[in-house]
Amino acid sequence: MNWWYRISLIWLVGSVLLLLAYFTRWIPYWQAGAYGGLVILCSLLAFLLNGLDKWQSRRSGRRVPERWLHALELAGGWPGAFFAQELFRHKTFKPSYRRLFWLMILVHILLLGIALYYSQIQASPRQPVAVSSRQGVPSSVRHGVVG
């Protein structure tokens, strides 16, 4: 088992766990659940479309455009595309496709990192406001201090 197989499997399992954690309310952020669902859905579609493309190539039928496959990989379906390429032995020797495939993985991970970085900046802690439990009015307002 090569290391890309392991990484793809871990990424898929992690996505399933993110989705489950969101639905069981272990993670309160909807973005985590949405990302997990996106990776699962795009991986499934990429797997199926790679299989369809392989089937169509064998029978000289209408092929799936490579830009669709790359779009799914960029959106998060690269683990499914990787498994399909390994299972169906499809697009494994076409250098131009392989270069774009690895580029889509890199860009996807970079975009995810940027999104996580900026979500941390926006989620920086704010100054807490002391609230009186009796009246529900901030203590600074209750004592006449305005600041």
C-alpha cells in the first residue's frame, strides 16, 4: 500500500468523521460538516465518473471531459479520483492528466489552508461584556459608566 493510498483513505475517513461530528453536535461549526459532505460527495462523483470514462474508453463511447474530472478533484473529490484511477487503471500513464491531477490536489489543500487561516482570524476572541444575571443589563450600563 503506497503512501498516497493511505493519505487518500485518511482524508476520506476524516471527512466522514467531520460530517458525523457535525450531525451529532460534537462540532458546532456548519463549515466543518459542509466540507466533510463536499469531500464525500465529490469523491463519490469523481470515482463514478472515472469508472464511466474508463468504460466509455473501452467501448469507444462518449468520454467524460477531463475538465469535469479536474473540477471535481479541485472541489475535494481527489481521494475518490485517486482510488478510481488505481482500481480501474485509468489515466495512470497520461502525463498531462497526472500533472494536473497533482496540481488540483495541491491547490485544494492550499485553499483549505487559506480558508482555515482566515477563519481563525475572524474567530479571534472579542472583549467580553459583563452581564448582570439579575437584570440582563451590562454592569457598566447599570452603574452609569458609559465607555
